[in-house]
Amino acid sequence: MQHTANAKTKRVLAVASGGGHWVQLLRLRPAFANCDVHFATVDAGAKADVSPSPFYTFKDANRDTKLSLILSTFQIAMIVLRVRPDVVISTGAAAGFLAIRIAKLIGARTMFVDSIANANELSLSAQLVAKHADQLVTQWPSVADKTQATYIGSVL
């Protein structure tokens, strides 16, 4: 497809928790070429990784930190509403689940790429997001064979 001056540039919101989730998300950046990409994660110091792209932070949380999870949900909702992405992509964990669920409410397309650390089964976040994401990707062919996830390759 030829890009024209009239074609709308896709706005992508790339969301991940910290650590390995963030590293894997950064490795997907070539896939976002020619997109208006906004990044969101838990560590304000990660802004240097994606500058000058728009960057947002939210509270780190998981199923064991209920109050933080509530705050994180609110913050991620505000980011999604502010960015109004056409596409949301995440490499996990809880933040990815939350971003995808919220983004679906505003009509965004969504993709969840499960962590390469999950070699035998989908992560809890991937299992929870499976029926909501437009695309669920695993980085292991054996996991794809026994789940509804698609194997495309690995990002590490």
C-alpha cells in the first residue's frame, strides 16, 4: 500500500510494565515505523529510551497490590483517553491487560505479545486478555500449538 499525504498516520499506544516487559516492547519499535507512537510504562527514567516520542507513566501494580491496581487502572484509562490510539500494543503484564481492555471501549485495535519468559503456557495476563485482544501473540511455537495465541517469532 502506498502512503499518501492524505493517509491518516496511525496513532499507536505502546504499553508495558517495567523490566523485561519494557525491554521486549522496545524491541518491537521497528514495527511502528511511520506511526505516531506514544509510550507508557511504570518507570519515569525510561523516557530516555523513547525520546522524543510522547511518554507517560503509571503506577506499577499487580494482582497482589489491589490499591495500586486501582490507581494504575485510573492512570492507564486517563492515558488511553488522552492519546485516543488507533492501536494499543503491549508486552504485559497487568498494565497491558488494563490498557487493552480500556482501549477496546474506545474502538482501538489491540495486540498483546506475551513475554518470552512464558515458554510452557500463556501468562496470567495473556490468559485474561485472550478474549479481548484482537491479536494475542506468543513467542513460543509450542505455546501457540496448545492455545489460541499466534506464533510469529520472538522479539529477543
